[in-house]
Amino acid sequence: QLPEGYYSTFRTFDRCTRALGLADHLRRLYDPVPAPEVSASALRRQLLDLLEHFRPGEARVRLIMTKPGQIYIVIEPLKLLSRDIYKRGVRAETTGMYRDAPHLKSTAFIGVSDAERKHIAQEGIFEALLVKDGSILEGMTSNFFYVGRSGIPTYLGTAQDGILLGITRQIVIEIAQNNRLEVKYQPLKRDQLAAAQEAFITSSSRGIVPVIQIDGVTIGQGMPGPITKKLSAIYDVYVNKKAEKI
């Protein structure tokens, strides 16, 4: 059982020497706690020392800050998704579960959502999408985007309220806007799945993962679409340029 507190999860790059958005991950971890026992700079040093044991491979890191200010570091070898998943896309399923305090990445939510994660894994579903009042807000372990069409222009849609504002999500929004793709902060309605041209989820450990089916409804052509592919390619370049030294 995880200690009560807050957490942030990310993967390493360049043989465990860099991480994307590390300063933002640490800020999210430290902000809710008034008196942490270890400074962010000291945590970086400890993390880098521990990661030496995982080289030359990469690692998945989970940092946990307890409410009293203690820090736990959980590191495991990074298990990359198969190329086939990015090439073919994944299936998702909606659930009525949602975060009570979405602005905080609380360890309590991991425990609450454990049964749902096990259920979808048994069904061969990649991710559960959290729905409130008929709107798809986010993934259980990710943020959710869809590609919609308003007349001729195409836009990238995502929820803004009632979600965890993920670090990879913000990077994708920045990439989209820099490439003249309009971003609309409006969630996709559960009863309008067929209107979505494309869909994908984002997370720090997995990047951009195409979603081709939700609740049995095929999204677009049932394969990763051109905008998802374009954003994924740009994201990969962004990672190589912007990942921070640990």
C-alpha cells in the first residue's frame, strides 16, 4: 500500500541521465507540502545516484511525497510499449469514476482506481477514460485528446476543467499551437464518439498513444490518424531537444 500523499511519474532518456519536464514534475510534487524533508536539488542528486544502477537502459520513476514531507523514490526498468501499439492504436473504455481533487496527483486515487485497472486489463482494454456528466475528462493514467471538425477547419480538443493538468498534455498543446492547429478546451461528449476524427492519450512514460476505439465505437478510420502521427513525430523531436539533465 502506498503512503498517503502525492506523486509524480516519468521515464528517463539518454541512459537514465535526462527526463522531460523534470522541473515541472518536482514542482507538482513539492507544491502541496509546506515542509518537505529533502530539497528538490538534493532529491535530484539522490535520484541520479540511484539511476546509475539502471544504466545503460532506461527507467520509470515514481516520486512520492507524503503529507508530512517524507519522500519515497520508486524506480523500475522501463518497459517500453511495443511499436505495434503506436502503429495500430489501442482500445479504451469509459467509466463513471473521476478524481475528487483533480489538481492534485494523490496516491489515494491509485488505491481507489486499482479495481478498475485490473478489470480493463482482463478485458484487453488499454486505458479507462473518466466520464463526468457525459463528458470524457481524462484517462485514469493519462490525459485525453480528440481531433474534431468544425466546418472545414480541424481542431484538437481536450478537457480543461476537472482534470489533472498533465505535463505531457501541456507539451502536446504547445506543439499543436506552434504548428497552427487550433486547440479547443472542450471535452468530447460520451454520446458523440462517432464524431471524433482521431483520439489519443498522453502520459510522461508513454508519450502519445493513439486510441482507435472507445466503448466499442470505432474512432475515425479505426487506425492512427494523420494529426496524431504528426504530433507524435514532432513530440519525439521535442523530447530529444528539451529533456532536462537530472
